[in-house]
Amino acid sequence: MNVHRILNRAAWCPRSGSRILLGLLVDAFAQRGPLVLGLDDTIERRRGKRIAAKGIYRDPVRSSDSHFVKASGLRWMSLMVLAPIPWAGRVWALPFLTALVPSERACRERGRRHKPLLNVGGQLALQARRWLPGRDLVVVGDSDFSALLFLDAMRRARVAAITRLRLDAALYDPAPPGTIGRPRTKGARLPTLAAILAAKDTRWHAVVVPGWYGAGERTIEIASDTAVWRHGGLPVVPIRWVLIRDPEARFPTPGPALHRSDARARADRRVVCAVLDHRGHFPGGACPSRGRDAAAVV
């Protein structure tokens, strides 16, 4: 069988192949509405003298908060279409564009500039924007992508980014108009999300999330508002934050906080349902393991 030799001997362009694959996935599973994309990295465990780009990373599968496990291999960044599969009855992550992220040591040995993980993820998302200029794109990532430089790049490219936000993030009101002198970048300081979560006067709204990891519908409560996220020396990004609370007290305390890198006020329910229903569904089974609640991996 010489089928595998197509990839290592034939003359072909991986980027063109990724664009063709994306078009096929969109035509088959996501013809209308916002296109939800998942952005995540994975470690391919490889050893050997000829594996030059390998590094030592934290193993996300075998590690926990109290136990750190290292893994040697190659790190890949993948961009995936999160779409419901009719015959599977659930949402699958269908990868169409993957890039190698060499370790810092490998880049130093070859005399190349090391490209951080966030930069590679941003380039993949911007490539999808160039391929689909007329579609509304929503990129869903974990807390590693909750960085102002990444969110500002997504905002300027008209891509809505949804990640997990720190409960102690510095949030402000937008800058007041008509100020004298140097333009202000922020307004008054707002309470932290941890304070809003604990406040008794916070207004919560019930949201029904369909298909909760194959367990049917689930009712949660959300609180949402707009703010400006700012840190010294970094871009100022307007966001819409979303706090999540479980009436049945199944979420770990204090509960996850999401945010999107734009401030549109009409998409709260759709955004929360899309994130909670789409994250973590991969071919081959991806139900929460080790007794963890599903909200912990949002």
C-alpha cells in the first residue's frame, strides 16, 4: 500500500488543501449563521534524534492542579470547525488547519525566531478570516487565549473570540468622550467579577443549554455586561463578559467566567449556548472523565 506516500512524496500545498477542506466542511455542516471555530493545541508524543522540533511540555491529560506531569513531543496548533453532525447527534470538532509550534530550544538551535503559541493561533484564525471574508466567525479557545494582544488582533480582524476570563481581571467603563488633552483609554474602575459573583443584587437570567455532553437540556444562570479590559502597556479591548452560575450547585465554586472580544449586547444566550454545547466534543468520545464537571473545561 503506497497511499501514505501521497503526503510525503507528491507535490502539493498544505495550505491549499486546508482551504479546500474548510470549504467542504462549511458546505456540508455550516452553511448558515455564524461559523464557530475551535482553537486548541495538542502534544504528539514523539522521541528520537531526528525529531528536531520536539520539546518538553505539561501533559494536560495526566496532570492536575496538584500533580505536574511532563511530556516530550511535538506541539501542534489546530483550528477546527465546531458543527453538529446529524448522524452522531452531537457537535464534533473537525480540524482543517494545523500548524507545528517548534519549541524555543529547537528554534534557538536553528537560528530562527521563536513564535509563541498565541502568535501561531492568531495567524491560523486570521487565515480563516481571509478565506471566509463574508462570514461571521467565532473562535472559541481556553484560558491560554485570554490575552489582550490576541483579543485585539481578533477584534481588528472582525473575529469574535470567546475565552475564559480571570475573576480578578481589571475592568473599566469606556473612556468618556470630549476630554481635554491626551485621549483617555478607560473610564471608572468596575468591580471585579469575583465581587459581582458574590453580590446579592446581581441580576441573573436563566438559559437552557441543549445537549449538555449527551445528558439532554440543562438550565443555568448567567449575568452579563460590557466593559473595557485594560492592562498597562497593552491594547485596550472592549469585551462582553458572562458569568455562569448553576442553580443545582454542580459547578465548582465560584464558577466559570466567559468573555467575548466585542461588546454586542444581543448575543448573550446564543454565545453561552454555543460555547457550553460545543466545547469538548471531539470524535471518539469526549465526555468529562475522572468525575470532573463539564463546566471546569469551558
